[in-house]
Amino acid sequence: MRLTKKSHSCVRLEKDGRTLVVDPGGFSEEDAALGADAVLVTHEHPDHFDEGRVRAALEADPAAGVWTLKSVADQLSAAFPGRVHTVGHGDTFTAAGFEVQVHGELHAVIHPDIPRVTNVGYLVDGGALFHPGDALTVPDHPVRTLMLPVMAPWNKISEVIDYVREVRPERAYDIHDALLTDLARPIYDRQIGALGGAPHLRLAPGATAEL
């Protein structure tokens, strides 16, 4: 499986000539979802779901489909009947040849006065990769590659470190990093790498890794 990091929380996975894209949002590249056989969306916030990017992918490939929670599916289903699938915690499905399990139910708390939206994470190919969206969800399954939300309005570095410790992945790659400046990156790299208990890695947008 090949992992390609896109900007912020968007990643592309390629296997056996097919492509799965997770969270093509407004902070990711305009063409982030193009060429996808399947798109997964963790939740409705615009940095994870950009309707125009997803629609472009579905219009470019009549065989492409989307798997997501109800709040996102409701925005797409009428235009793409039969191609938008609503999922929730505990569901399993196959998308573009990838086996996917759904974990989690709610977005992390930003502030008690802000209502929490639904958020799901996706465990791909039996734990080869886990993308939690905007929550520190711990799946009930070993994880080899954790996509780590490294910096967000809803987390702090101690929580990020403890999350890596709890999931105990073989490696963790940064996502949710568009707001993290280059000046601050070495601090995060050093502290998470030293304290998380797993190799802490970072890919520049467009860079790839073999998993």
C-alpha cells in the first residue's frame, strides 16, 4: 500500500491500481480527490470535507463512490444516487478493494459551548492504517500506521502524546498540520518523538511512503 500525504488531513492510499482518498477538505489541494475510486469523509467540517472537491471526483469517474456519515451524505446523495453510502461506528465495508472498519462517534470537544458534531475514524485493511478524523479515538484493533492529528483547536500536545501511547502504533504520521508553522514543527517533532513511544514521522504534501 502506498500512502501519499496531501495538505492538512487528506491522504491518498493506493493498492493494486486503485485509489482511496480520505478527507479532501478545503485546506487540501484542489485536485486532492480527483482520480479516487473511493472517498471517505470523517465529518462535515470544511477542512475535512469540501463538497466541490468530492463532487469533482464523482463527476470525473461514474464508478467512484463515497462512504461517510449522514451529515455529509445528505449533501451528496441526491446528485449521486446509489453512490453515497452512510456509515457509522461498528460498520465494515469494502471500498476500492480496501477493507474498512468504522470507529468512533463524536468530534473532539472544541469548547463546551460548541455543539459536537458526528465524527468517524477509518481503520483500513485490518489495521494497516487508521485515520481518526477530528477525535482521539482508540480502535479496538492493533494499528500499524496511525495518522496523527498533531495540532488542532481541540487538542494540546500532551493529549497527542498520550494518544500515541494508548494506540501504540508501529509508526505515526502527522496529519491536521496546516495550522502548524514551520517554526513550531521541531518542537512537536522532538516532544512527540521522545515521549510518544512510537516512531513519529512527517511527510510533506505530495510525498509518499510504502506501508
